[in-house]
Amino acid sequence: MPGGAAGDWVVSPLPGAPLRMAPALRAQLERDLLARIHSGRYESAVALLNDWRRAEPELPQHPYNLACTLSLAGRPAEAIEHLRTAIELGWVDFRYMERDPDLEAARALPAFEEIRALNEPTQRRLAERRLSELRAQLGDGFIYEADPELRLVFAAGVDRPGYETTRAHLAAFARALQKEIFHRGIEQFVAVILPKPDSRMRGPIAGYYIPEHRVFVVRTVGREMNHEFVHALHHADMDARGQKHPLWLMEGFAVLFESLHIQGDRIILEHSSRLYELQAFARRNRTLPFERLAALNSETLMQAARIAYPQAGYVLRYLYDLGLLNTWYEAYCEGFAQDATGLKALEKVLGKPLREIESDWKKWVMEQRPPPLMIGRRTPMLGILTEAHQAGLRVLDVVPGSPAAEAGMAMNDIVETVAGRRVTDPQQLIQLINERSVGERLEIEFRRGSERFIIRPALAERPTASR
């Protein structure tokens, strides 16, 4: 059962499950149940759970916990039947079921193979239910689809080409990340919600992931989508390992993989504007000591967000550039029970004390070259102004007579790739232009409605301002 009979098990319903019991009574029942289990009074615990189940018959936790108790009591065949009931009621965490120590006796039975076989149909049934719930909640104007391979359900308020582009990116991103670092994929379907272009999200936030409900919402693809999708993959990896990593590591991975492009199944990381912030803090000697960074909780993380987010991401980027990120992550997960912060794994993999690692990291940070934030005066001209969009970059304006105008681009075109790279952030386009010379041709794939175009304009010399 959750936490194990000897641990800090609590009886908690699944998200959205109705509660018909006062919190005080629930807490009392939990204490009573734990006392019976810890003292080995399994039959008494079974009686209590049966009473509780009659009060809340729709909750899958009760038959699941009955299965755990019966397995501990030496009645594994009965435990199997209660597992079936729990699954029928909506229990879907098969990975936890596979490692729950209370179910050891039940897992030893051949009948447990039949329980394992229920995993895939159960997950797909849940995906269809989630799609129905999303349709009821969001209404028309969305594309509602489940992707069994990605383990995602989509509610996309974009057109079909934009949706297909987004799904293709997430598929390539998932393959690359699972090869690179998160080797355990998503088991329980995650909902991806792309609001309609004219909808408003609360506050200035561009996206968020709710792990308890396995849903992420983003209003633009690109950095925001990458950030939240990394959260989903990381949480799936933690679930498979039975671990809960600290906030600095969760946000660090999400920041690390925000800005990138994918070549085949390889991730090519790109620096982002966060490097400017990090270097500014480093110059004033205001970066967080690693021990403080590793100890941040949800409250202190938000208080120190301006430095904590870029620093967490660039600690991991340092390991990535040294070719040691996966080595460190596996060493960290292996030694998680001894040190959940990740700092001892840093010392082990890098072979240095933490203070020396921190000093080397600061020097490395200052050696990195941030990306250009704007077009320079000596930079070639393409002639478009863009903004992040649900499907790429939306063209806001086209300079008359510019290479883009001569090639036929117009306002509201959606730029999807430039020089073979998927672009989702105006900064990526600026970087690609800054890397080129006047007269060099730049292949651009864009669409207008459902029509796609490929152009190869020659970049022009930027006109000098008249006096």
C-alpha cells in the first residue's frame, strides 16, 4: 500500500474522487488502520477496511489497500481478486503495484501475470475517459486525440497542421530525452492542453504542469512546451524509480531542455536568455551556494526564482557539457536513499569536494557566450518581425522590399523551420540570422492556412539609418 506498512502510509483518494467523510474522521481511521497493520493485526485491519469500503464504495484505494493487507496476512489469492476490483474502479498506478513491498506474496502467484496484462487496456480506457472529460470541459474548437505511443491525450486549440507539427515535435523530443536521460517512459497518460489563440490564461505564466493530475497546459510551443513536457517525463521517471527528487533538480531539468533543437534522435542544447541573468548574478557574487540551492522548497524557490531557475538549469548544463549528466543522474538515483540532494553524487562523479566544484562551475558560467537578443547593425536582414505562436512563429510584420517580402511572406504566416531547424522562439530566428552573412540563402518553411511553402531568400545588407 502507499508508503508500505512500516512507513508513512496515508489513505488518500485519487484526484477528483468524491469524499464523503469528514477530515477528522478520516484521520482517525488512518491512525487506527496503521496501528492494526503495524502490530500485525491484519484480520482486524481487513474488517476496518471493509467497513470503510462500504462507506466509500467508489474509491479504488480501499480494495487496493485490502489487497495489500491480505497479501501481508498470507492470503495472496484473495489479494489478487481485490486488485482486480481496484483496477475496475480506476486504480492505474501499475508501476507502484509492481514495487509495493506489501504485495510481494501476491506478485509471486501466477495469477499476478493476469493483473499485469490489464495494464495496457486499463491505461487506454483511462485515456478515453480523460478525452471525454476534456470535451465536456472545453467544448468545441479543439482537436481531441489520444496518442498511445507517446502516452498523451491532446486537447489542442490549434488547426490540424499546427497540431501535427506539435505532436511530431513531442514525439521526437520524447525519444531523444528517453535515450539521453529519462530511460523510463510515461506509463499513465498525460493530458496536453493547448488553449485557443484568443483564450487567456491566468496571470503572466506561459504554462504549467500539475503532476497530481498528469496534465500540462501551455499557450505557446517552444520553450514553454519543452519545459512542461520535461516535467512530465521526469515525473514518470521518478514514479518508475519510486523517488521524489528535490525542486532544484525538477526545475533544473526543465530549464536545461527549454532551448534546443533535435537532429535525428540527438538533442542539441542552445543557450537562452537565462544565461544573461545567471552571469549578472555571478559577476556580483550573488549565485546561491550549492547547498542552499539543493535545499530550496516551493516557497523559497519562488522567493529566489530569478537566480534559482537559471542556476539549477546551468548546474545540469555544466554536467551535460562535460558529458557526465547521465552518469551523474544514475549515480544520484542509485544513492538516493543516502542523499536525496544530489550533492554527494556531484562529488563522486566529478571527483572533487563541493567547494571546488562550485568554483569551477562559476568560472565555466562566465566563459559561456549568451545568445544575441536582437539583430545587430552589421547583421544581415531577412525582414520579418515574429512572435511565439501555438504552431511556431507568427509573422507580425514584413518589411517592404526586404528578402522576406520579395520571397512572398506576409503577415500571419506561420514559420515552422529555418535552415532545417524547428523554430518556436523569436530568439532562435535572431540567432540563425546572426550566424549568417549577407548574400547567404536561408531556407524557410512556413505555412499560410493549410498551404505550406518553402522559400530560400538571400539575406540582404541592413540599410543604414538616414541622417
